[in-house]
Amino acid sequence: MTVKLDPYAAAPALMKTWMGTSMAVAASLEPSLIELVKIRSSQINGCANCINMHTTEARAQGETEQRIYLLSAWREAPCYTSRERAALGWTEALTRLSEGHAHESAYEALKDEFTEEERVKLTLMINVINGWNRLAVGFGLWADQPTAKAA
């Protein structure tokens, strides 16, 4: 992968704000759920940088290899909670919004597991990770994990 542009150098103030927003949103729900959402969205968007980053983060937080490996087939895998399933369904519906507006059933499942405030927090997280995916894929970004941690 060849870096086309460094957004941190090109627009440092906005990237600092974006990073702060990203961190605040990520801290608003349970870390294990947040990482699953980030990984699933990144899988759909084909963002190798974010898949690498968030599978590493998930492992560091105690996520199992099994649950990471099965994430792309979460509907058939018995290892996810109903809350995680609702979040993953909503993640897929919003990440694939351009494929059609068939998100009503995903929203119904979401209502059963998340409060209104949590639905907003989750939706913001899905927007944030989709934004990061577009920055990373669009600009050819790759963050080596030890280097990213140090930054």
C-alpha cells in the first residue's frame, strides 16, 4: 500500500478534532462491542488498516480468536450475544446503506437491546469507523500497531 496523502500533516487541526471525537464516541459503549463494530464495518469496507488495528485492539482487550474469526459470519455463529447481534445488524445496515434502505428489521432488533441514548452512541460509532475506513482506504494509510500506539 502506498500512502497518497498524510491527513494529519495536511489538516492537523481537523484531524485532532476528528481523533478526539472518535475517542469520545468509542468510550461511550462497552469496549468489546465497539471493537466488534469497528472490525465488522472495516471488513465490509475492505479496510485492511482498520481490520489490522481493531483485531489487535480486540485481542488486547481479551477478545477470543474464535469470535474475531467468525465475525464475518456472525449470523450463523452461536458465540455472540443478542446485544452484539443487534449491534452487528445495525452496523451492516448503515455501512451498506447505499445498497438500499432495508434497515427497518435491523432497527427493530436494535430497539430491543439498546436504549435511545445507546442507539445514538452506536450510530455515531458506526459513522466514525466508516469515516476512518474512507480516510485509510482513500489515502492508502497503514498504521503499524507499535507506531500507532506510540502516537
